[in-house]
Amino acid sequence: MAKRRADTRNGVGDRALHHELLRTMLLQRRFEERCAEAYAVGKIGGFCHLYIGQEATGTGAISVLRDDDYVIGTYRDHAQAIARGIAPRAIMAELFGRIDGCSGGKGGSMHLFSREHNFLGGHGIVGGNIPLATGVAFAIKYRGGDQVCLCFFGEAAVNIGSFHESLNMAGLWKLPVIYVIENNRYGMGTALERASAINDIAERARAYDMPRSVVDGQDVLAVRQAVGEAVQRARTECVPTLIEARTYRFMGHSMSDAAAGTYRSKAELDEQLKRDPIALLRSRMQDKGEITDAEVTALDAEVRAQCEDAWQFADQSPEPPLEALYEDVLVDTTSDPELAPVAAGVPPTVAPIAAA
Amino acid sequence: MSVMNILEAIRDALGTEMAADDRVILLGQDIGKFGGIFRATDGLYAQFGGERVIDMPLAEGAIIGSALGLALSGLRPVAEIQFLGFARQAFHQIVSQVARMRHRSRGRFAASMVIRAPFGGGVRTPELHSDAVECQFAQAQGLKVIAPSNPYDAKGMLLAAIRDPDPVLFCEPLHGYRSIKGDVPSSAYTVDFSKANVVRQGNDITLIGWSSAVNVALRAAEALATEGIEATVVDIRSLLPLDVGGIVAAVESTGRCVIVHEAPLTAGFGAEIAATLAREAFYSLQAPIERVTGPDAPYPLAGAEQMYLPGVDRVVAAARRTAQGQ
């Protein structure tokens, strides 16, 4: 997967790139359809937030990265993990809370991690990940590297203090970070215009002297273009960017609420469904003769099989033992000779200080 | 070996580790050119430069959050928060992000980092600047919460904290920063803060505290000695994790115990210690465990702070009651 990403980056031609993007988005879609099914039958507990409808944003953005760049996301993280090349098996096993999950069965849906992929989560609290991305970019600059950090969050996060604290630091110090707002229009059920003083939220970058752009988040190639430019700027000039990708989620906020009927109408949803990011790319490819109907069918069958394999793998993976609850809380420093106390003779007597 | 106060010992530890390990960088408000609100980092900006002694914008949440990003990238950040009361602005990052990273990623990512902050009152600073809120962080499993009481421990515990693979909240005694002095070796020694330190031996009663309360307990012990009551004084050094074996042994040796802390009584860390001892040292106890703490009220203005703080007189009175109790 990682190798293939590198190939598409090096300009092997539009056709191969488009196939790769379509495959990734279709895999994300089918994977999350299985997530919904797994949630319904109780294989996945807790909360489960699906990215269905938003695939072009995460896929397009991550597709322009190098393997040594960093990605940090939100609780809506399954599809980004797939785009980054984490195995569907490891992701599904994590959603099932199993030992072979990418976080060892202790992170769950909202906390996918992979050191191998420089995938730093999966973060459950809105806005909580933004300062971390800023720090990662800070570390890149401190070490003189040319990697970048890609940070995702929803449009509701732009009203949180951590967003402003972080963008100020990134703008002040010119850090190699790209903040991508996945503007799906609703923070749970509250529409952007009911929560933000301005509707063109990319404009907030102005306050931090930061380049900004607004992109059609349903158009994977447009996202690639916008994020690609920002990545290039970050890599070569150490300049951060705020990108607002205008997208839409076709499902509820999580598995526990309806897709439409309360805070948004069925008619609105139906209108948005016409701009399904996968259908948009597929149509474009068909128009250009880059893919045949038979190839589409075969691709769909291939990713469905991959998702079935992921489900079976996850289902057969054991749950972590109960003792794991107490593991990875703190390291046992007493068993590490590197951390043995360094003596300095006899410690002085601690005497009372009268004046204190 | 030279005589230092606690601030000087902290500065010495920071400089020592920065010289030895270029992964160590400092972050905080006014820690660079200004030298730190209490001058804990004075001179380090000149010595190590603005790239490693970083003046941060006034944004506690993002100071800690970005420090976590640095730690995840393999650096060893030491962040200063000007007063522990201000760390509430970063409560989310400390408790929900920094402390949990190792557990939720099952060891794939961890935060080896230190957060330093002075806490407690006694120097006529008002509320928020005097709040002893260390116990509010002591439920953050995955975090270590430690508090040195003297310059030797301050240096050795801070060096151990910076090298620790897990995140450490390092609570410094605002009251005693400059007044508590002692011998500090020049070498890069460490102090094992997982072990409580018995700083005075006595057979009649055990006084337990941390940070500046240890000095209060020691002075109370001197006063009690004139009445023929000999006190053991235990500096727990670490709230989280707590050296249960250490405090149990120290209380079993006397059968009587007074716990001293500045934070309000209700749900203070003394409650945790008392409950632990009530179970683990039950058959040794000869009198109820007493707690000498701040009252259940916000920290007052300067005129009332000596009434608010657990002073020597209150500790002596409680110890006397406990020593005579059956």
C-alpha cells in the first residue's frame, strides 16, 4: 500500500492514480458499511462515527503525503487510517476491541494508532488533537526535517480555544503543518451558521497570517490539488496552511442518530447524495475511458472481499486479557536498568527550616 | 556540592540535563528572555538559545498539547506552567491526552515529558496563584504526580522525571522556593521518587506530608519533641503512584498518624492516604487518623492566609490529640 502511494506520487499517469483513489474510497465505503452492520449486531460497542460521504477529503489529502509525513485525526478516523495504508484487518480488529487491532484492542473506534504509518490517532475530543499536530510540526522544524504534519478536524472545532491557540503558534513560528477542516456542515446536529460568527471559516486563517484555501471536499482531485500545494509550501518554505474542505456526511453524526429528519431535511440529504464523491470520480473516469463497467464491478468485488476478510479476521482475534486493563498505564521503571537511580553519596538530612 | 534553594536546584537540574541530552527542550510563558516568572530558568536562554528555551504564547492548553506533540516525536519537553492553578486551562490536555496516550495506543505511543508548576500558598499571592490542586491530577491514571520538599530531592527528582518514560507533573513548593535551602551535589544524580522518604524517625506518631508541608511537619516534630512526643515524618514525594508500602510501614511503627496538606479537606489527597491506612494498617492504629488541611473554602487574600494554611500550631495540636488518643 505504502509503496503504491509512492508510485502514484511520482506521476505514473492519471489513469493509475485515479484507479488508486477510486479503490481507496470504495474500500473506505464498503468497510464502513460493514462497520454499520457490525455495530448493529453488537460486534462494535460504544460509539461509531462513519465517514461515508466524506471519503474524497481524507483520501485526497493523504494521497499527497510521503510515508515519513504525519497524520493526526479525529474520532471519525477509520477512512483516514485506510487511506494511510493501515490494514483493514487491523482497523476492524480495533473496532471490535480485539488484540490484533492497530491499538491492541484498547483504543477502539476513536483511537486508531500506528507508529509504522506515522498515524498519531484517532482523538475522541473535538479540538484535542490540534495542539498535538502543532507540536509534531514544531518537532519537525526543530530537527530540520522536511516532513509535514496533516491535521484533520471538523468545522465545529474552529470554535474551540485549542484551534486558535494552535494556529497562532503555527502562524507565529511558521510550522510545517496543514490543518484540514472537514466541513461537513454540522457539529453533531448544530449547523455551522448556528454556531460560528462567520460562515467562511477558512477566513479565520487571516488572523494568524496563514495561507488558506477553500476546496470542494467531494472532489478528490481538487482536494489533492489544494492539499498538494499546501504540503509543498510546508515542505519547502515551512509555511502552515488552513484548508476548508466543504463536504457532507451521508450518515448521522454517529450510529445512534438518524441521517435526516431532525436537524436537516431528507430533501437536503437527497440533494447532497447526488454529489457522492465516489460516483463523481467514477463518472469522470468512465467519461475519459479510464475504467470500464466490468472493472468497476471487479473492483467492488475485490474491496468487498477485503472487508469480509477484515471482519473474519477481527471476529477471530481474541479480546485482550483482563489484565491488559492494568498494562500500559505506566512503565515499570524498576525493572529497567537504564532507569536505576543514579546515586550521589549519602543524601543530606532534611532539616526543618524555621523561617520557611 | 553546594548549598542551593529549591529554585536553584531546579535550574541546576534543567541545565544539567539540557547539556547532556539535546532532546530536552523547555517550553513556557516567559521562561526565556524573562527567565521565568520565578526565575527558575534564569540564564538558560542565554546558555542554550531560544530554540531550546522557548517563550510560548499565553495558551496553557496548547503549551501542553504541543509539548505532547514534541514528546510523540521523540523529544523530551519540559513545560512550565506559571502556577498550578493555571494548569486547569490545560486540564484536558494533561488528563485526557498526555496521561492516556500510552494506554489507549497500547504502548505504541507514549508521552515522556514533564510539566513543572509551583503550587500552594504562603507568599501572600491570591487565589488561583496559591491553589494546591495537585490532587485534582491524581486521578489521571497514566500520569505521575510528584512534589519535592527540599533542594536535594528537587534536583534528583526532576532529573529522574525528565528521564522517565511516562509523563510527570512536577509540583514545586511556591512557599519554600527560596527559603528552603540545602546541600545539592553537582553530579547528575537521580532520586527514586517512587519511594516515600522518612525524613525524621520517632516512635510516638507519624506525620505524613509532601512538598512544603514536610517542612511544616518537621517543625511540628521539633515542637512535639519538647513535650516528649517523638514523631516520624514521612515525605511521600509522589502522590501518583503512592508508595503504599512505605507509608504503611511508617504508620505501623507508631500506630498513630496525622496527614498534612494545603488543599481543602474534602476529597483532598489526605482522604486517599487515610483510607489506604485504615485498611492496610488497621490493626496497628491506636487512634483515629487526623488530617490537618486547608479549610473547605477558596484560598483567601493575604490577611487570612496564615489561618488558612496548615500551620505548625495546628499540626502540633492534632498530633497531641492523636498521640494521646486511644
